[in-house]
Amino acid sequence: MPVSGIVLTLTEDRVRREDALRHLAADGRLEVGPAEGRRVAVVLVTESLADGRDLCEALIDLPGVDQLEVAYVAAEDEPASTAEGAST
């Protein structure tokens, strides 16, 4: 299972920021660290690299999220035939 570490920068709007944090905490694929100001570290555990990419795209579109930065992606458990950019 691929594991990714990302950092989200949340909006300055307190209500939207709190809503985004509640949404993140409710998603079983995410482990959410403590917020440091507007920034929060999140670990994603997904079934595939494609699922991780789709999840990141959904998080970018989440109201209350201003920015997403990828810090780390580990895909060593991903079969080579399904890994991003792999050829057969």
C-alpha cells in the first residue's frame, strides 16, 4: 500500500478551516497531525498510487484547503505493473 505525507495549508477563515479539519479527521485513509497555525501534516494510506493521486486532487478541491504540498511518497509495495509510468 502506498503511503504519502503531505502538508495542507488551510484557509484563514476559521469556520471553513474547522470544517476542513473535521472532514480530514473523518476520512479513514488519513492520519491528521496537529495543526501548526494554518498548516497541518497528513499521512495518506491508499490502495494504489492512482488512489493516492485521486485523494490528493479531492483534498485540493476541499473547501478550506488553500494549498497541498507533497512531502513524501513510498510505493515500494505497489506492483511494478501498476506503478505510475511502469512499462511491461
